[in-house]
Amino acid sequence: MHEVAIMEAAVQTALATAQESGASRILELRLRVGTLSGVVPEALRFAFDVVCRGTLAEGATLVVDTVPATGWCPDCQAEYACDHYFSECPRCQNFNGQLRHGRELEISSVEIS
């Protein structure tokens, strides 16, 4: 379960931010997770509870914002929703499009007090 390692890194980053700011508590950690990132949001939530125990983040809320996958067709200049890395442009049926969104895995905010 690589979500535990991912969450450990995210919480460590949040803890470092909180400590640098002189905060006594982390209230919320918000992540952006792409639908094609290979990360399971439910597993992140489980890992979050475990990783936060005994830290400034214990009792914090985890918010996972899902980023849908979108592609870009350089031939017809269309952006389109896609379900996997290699998707056909629905407009011109071109297969050489670029995946623009959907691989994200990042901390978008940390709320502290």
C-alpha cells in the first residue's frame, strides 16, 4: 500500500510547515489527487488517521480534491475528458493527444492554528 508512504510524506511536510510557523495544531490538510495518479483516495484517508496519531495533526481533517483527467489534441485544438493515458480525441479521432490533467498528487493547502 504505497498510500501510507505518500501520506507519511505529506504529513511530514505539513508538520514542518506548522512548526516553522509556530503553530500548535494542524486543522486540515488538503490534497489534489488526479484520477490517473494511481492513488486510491480511500486508502489515503485510512493512512492519514494512522500517520497522524501522536502528532500536531492528530484529529485534523483530510480533504481530497479529485482532479479529472483531461487531454489536449494538438491537431484540432480541443480539450477532452479521458479515462486513461492514451485516449482518442472525440472530435478528430487523433491518438497523439497530450494528457493535461489527471496525474496530480500534491498538497494544495495546510490549515494550522
